[in-house]
Amino acid sequence: MKGSSALLLVAVTLLCSCGLATGEDNTEFFMDFLQTLLVGSPDELYEGPLGKFNVNADAKAALTELKSCIDGLQPMHKAELVKLLVQVLGSEDSA
């Protein structure tokens, strides 16, 4: 479990630093990244939200392992995360 927590911390750090470095809306970047992480492939991460960044080999390895952990979740747990993401995205649209 400690490995998964460390990977999550790495992913959040990467998201924050990438979003802050570009001046992009951090919430939009994070939600796009999270959506792709939940339902996309690792390649879609690099072509989509991370497409404009030079992601080094170690970060790619960490993201691939994080994606593997997410893909290993029980289907009902992954579905609940997707529902939560939809709920958050919906609340942003109405704000």
C-alpha cells in the first residue's frame, strides 16, 4: 500500500508542477488528467493532458505503474471513482 501512496503523491506532484508551470487552469488540467487516468490508456495520457510536456522515463514508469494500480481496482470501485469524477465535473459546469 505504501508504494501506491507514493505513486499517487508523485502523480499529484507532477500534476501540480505541470499545471503551475504553464499557467493553465489547474482544475481543468487535473480533471482531464484524472479522467484519462481512470478510463484511458497510458499513451492517451502522453498524447492528451501531458502532451505538451517532456515526461522523462522515470515519470513515465511511475505513471504506468499508477495506471496499472487503477486498472487493478475492483470494477465497482473504479465505477465509483468515475461517478465521483462526473459529479465533480458537473458541479464545475454549474459554478
